[in-house]
Amino acid sequence: MNNSIFNKLQSLRNRYQEIEILLTQKNIFSNREQLKILSQEYLKLSDIMKYFIKWEELEIDIKNIRSLFQDVEMQDIAQEELCLFNKKKKKLEEKIYQLLLPEDPNDKNSCFIEIRSATGGDESCIFAGELFRMYTRYSESYSWKVEVMHTSEGEKGGFKEIIAKITGKGVCGRLKFESGGHRVQRVPETESQGRIHTSTCTVAIMPVTPKTEKEEINLSDLKIDTFRSSGAGGQHVNTTDSAIRITHVPTGHVVECQDERSQHKNKAKALSILSARVYSAKLEKDHEKNASMRRLLLGSGERSDRNRTYNFAQNRITDHRIHLTIYKLDEVLQGKLDLLIEPIIREYQADMLSSLSKSE
């Protein structure tokens, strides 16, 4: 453990002891709001202190074991004990580092996922459909609920655009790393000469914010148009002006919804997506100030970013942000996305910890 982290833990111990005293005071106990805030901070610091105290005790044990090295007869036993204690120390430090990392308040939230075909025409649309199935299977493995909000189907399958709401605990925390460009290299079914084509899709992850924190949207800033739905959906859908297009004039964001028969339901869906887009744009600006977020392009939502390359001929998938290549493309497309997400999380946490150390 370096000095900067150790010093931070010492200052947190002082704060922990300070809160401990504050929580016994009558004026704090009678103020429910302040009591709640202090109790939450105390609970979080309790976890950190629990492991820090164990770490300090282990440091004393290690010093005692090192002193046994002077005894020739005890050297072998001391070496074995030292090895065991160092492993315990490393695990404790990893846990402490994890608890020290700042929390992203959106990590616990659900999210909207927007997948769009980019370059590649029909092949791009088909791949967008495969990406959506991949995220659906991944969601099933976590028992998350997937609700399709809007679709625009490709002529030969897949989607020109699809927006879905994924609901569950910790959804955004895992999927926020998916924002950006996804490139596919393979021979399309429509290719008669067997040439490999490169197509791209973009993915945007937008947190669903709780009602109490939702981005305020002024109705006077909205331009709302109704139109007749197109595509499959039955006679009622295609013969009434139930589809909704909402334009947020200040930002230029446009959302369409036509999947529901009810104009009211389409409007509600469109507004929820629009709120998430406006909030997501605000987060992007905040991320620009975060060096590690900018370096790794995690959750930036930039459509020009190239996150990954999916090479079907070699069963290879490469994440360019962390220079990771694995030859399990078939497994990833079946929903085993943690093969990529877990290494990105570890890299991101290491980067955050490095920034934390330098700031102290």
C-alpha cells in the first residue's frame, strides 16, 4: 500500500471517529435528514475501517515474523508464514481499494440501450439485430427485464434502429461500457464472391434516472408531431395517427415511437427516452473532465468511438480500449458478455485508483 492511500485511510479513520461522536449528540439525533446522511456515511466508512484494522493487525504480524528470520532454526517456518500472510495482505488491500473507489450513482439504475446501423447497409442492420440478441441473452443471464421501446426494421432483417429499456439491479453499471462503435468483419450472406466486408453499428447506453432526479424538460421546448405508423402492427396501427415524434428544440434530440396502438403510450415512451438522452448528454460533459473516463472511452456514448471488432472468420473479438483479444466470439454472441465486461471493469477501477493515488 503506497503512502498516499495509507494517508487517505488515516484521514478517513479520523472522519469515522468524528461521525461516531456526532451520532451521540442530541441535536443530530433530532434532525432526521442529517442523521440519515451521517448514518449512511458512517456505514460506508465502517466497511473500510473493518478491513483497514485487519490490514494494520496483519502488518504487525508480518513485522513479528520477519524478526524470526534471525533465528536459523525458525527461518523455514517463518518464510512459509510470511508467504501466507502476504497473500492475506494482498487480498485485504484489493478489498480496501475497491471500497475506496468513488461510486457512480447511475451504476445501480436501469438503462435504455439504443442500437443503430451505421456503415454497411443491409449487413449493418443485420448485425444490429445480432447485437440486440446478444444484449438480450446477457440480460436473461442476470434476470433483467428487456422492453422494446422503438424499432425501425431493416429491409433484409435486423434493425436500422432499435431502442429498448433494460430494467434490473446494477444494469447501468455493467452496460455503460458498451457505448460507442461496434465493427463487424465477415462475409455477408448476400456476398456472392466470398469477400469479407466491414460494417459498423453504434450503441448508446442512457441511464434511467429515478423520478426524483429526472432531468427537467420544459414542455415549451418540445415540438410534438403525430403521424401514421408504418410496418407490421395490424389494421388499427396503420390507419390511425398513433405514432409520435418529439423534438427537443434546445438540444435537437429527436425521438420517435410507434410500437404501441395508443398515441398516449407512444408519447409516454418517447418522453422517457428523451429525458434519458438529455441526461446522458449532460453526463458526457461531466465525463470529459474525468481523465480515465476519457482515455478509456467508457460510457462516453460517442458514436464515432470504435469499441470493438467482431471478426467471424477467426472467431475473434477485440476490445480496442484495453487491447484485449479473445477467440470466443461465438460465446460472446450467445450472451457471455462478461468475458469482455469484467476485464474492462478491472482496468477502469485500476485507472480510477491510480488517479486517486495521484490526487492525494
